[in-house]
Amino acid sequence: MDPIDALLEIATLLERERASRYRAKAFRQAAATLKALPADVVNDPSRLRETKGIGASTFAVIQQALAGAVPDYLVDLRGEVEPERTSALRAKLRGDLHAHTEWSDGTTPIDVMADAARALGHEYLAITDHSPRLRVARGLSADRLRAQLPEVRRASGRGLTLLTGIEVDILDDGALDQEPELLAELDVVVASVHSKLRMESRDMTKRMLAAVAQPHVNVLGHCTGRLVQGERGTRPESEFDARAVFDACADNGVAVEINARPERQDPPDELIAVALEAGCLFSIDSDAHAPGQLSLLDYGAERAEKAGVPAERIVTTWGLERLRAWAD
């Protein structure tokens, strides 16, 4: 097989299983390096092995592919990584409103995320890097976010509309961690709690109510903040008055995110039921931090389908024109 295709498929599979970001990134880097090399270097094993960006594992993959074989590493990964799950609801999803790039804590440039979304058949993808308070994730200051916007728009096209956006932190008092005038310029605003997740229930409820009442918020992201599996360990749910918060979401047209990452499974099933009863809209989002994670939408779709969420109440099943009208 083509060695570049092999390297990229390996990277995608590693990303989908949430393996070490450095391993996946090494295979993407090797693919980019190989693409830029002249044929005489590619076909000279001794020179190729000495090329910066080509390591022992990626070199072995390239050599096996050039010899006409499917590389062993790829064969193993195809057998180990769980394939995408199929559901009637997954087939109805038309886009994703929560994804990160190397501008904050994602692993790849905007255009690489865009190419992966196109490959999945997305009609739209919102680029929602973090806001400045989340320093560990290299959150975007107002100036950096303004610099990003033309890059997002430039990578749009060829069957995919990239939407400008942000995952903005909900601060302790419910304020949003970005300039209101700048939030007003964006296509999509996902508001999430990332700090003081063990705040007392009454205060957390007030905090979230204040956030979803703000006019620029479109999506309430991973509302409990829980982690149920994965290398980061587990984390309990934040405590808040779910009915009050979801009533406010319904009143303000804010979609409750069904975060598709298997380590989050957020909201829990019982809270999806509360949001359904409250009349909420929903957004099934990948929260992807790498191209291969965009396909995690299948997990979110499966959960939503089992919970009985009607497709018409999921904004990511809507076409672009209707989505824009709702988010405006």
C-alpha cells in the first residue's frame, strides 16, 4: 500500500483509541516528512533511515508498504482498535460543534482537522479551542483568537464549512472567559466548566444558570465534568440542580452537549432523561483533540439513540442554514 496512507491510517487509529498523543503525532509527522522527500531518498533505505522525522517504527512501516505489504503495525491496529459503531442516528449527523486544534491543546493544524472532517462526510465543523484561563491547554487570548479566525475561514471549503468558535470557560461567578464583543463575532460558542468542579451544588447551579443565560452561548459542554475511564483516571460528577439548569437551557435555546468521548459519557443517562423532559435541544459532539477522534461521534450517537433523543432535537442533524439561524 502507499506508505503515506499507511502512516496516516495508523495515526488515525491511534487517535481514535486515545493512545499517546506523541505516538500518533510521530506517524503524522513521518507522513508529512515522506511526502516532502524526493523519490531517490524515499527509495534509499540508508538515507531514509537517517532523515529527521523518520523513526524506527515509522521506517519499518514505510519499508513494508514500499515492498507491497500492509505493514504489520497497521494489521495489528486494525485488529485491536474497535471499529466505528453504526446506528440510524449516526447516519443523520451532519457535523460537529466541538473540536480542538494545535492552537490550544489539540495535536494538529486546522487544515488537517478539516481534511479529516471532509473524509467523514461532515457538512460543517466548529473549531472551538480553549479560552485563556485554561493555561494548561494553551487557551487563546483575545488577540490569538482574532488571529485564528481568518485561518479557520481560509481552511473552509471543498464541501466542508468550518465554523469559527470557542470552548469558553465558565468562570466561578458564571461569567465567560472571553471578551463579549469577540464572542458575538463567532459562529458557535460552547461554554464549559473546567475548574472547581467540586463546588457546592447551590453555587454550581448559580454558576451554570448565569452562563446559559448569556446571549452568545449556544452549547453547554460536558455539563458534569465527569471522567469514567481512561488514562487520566476517573472523576466524579459535579453536583448541581440539573432540572433548573436544563430548564434554563431550554428557555434560552442552548443545546445540551452529549459529549461523545468514551471517557466522559457526559451527561450520564439519567441527566439526558432530565434534559429531554425539560424540552432541551442537544448537540452530539466529538470534543476531538486529533483528527482520528472526530469519528468518536459514533459513541455519542449510540448513547443518544438508546436514550430516545429524537433526531429533530439534535442540532448536529440540522443542515447548515438552519444551524446558523439557531446559533445566530
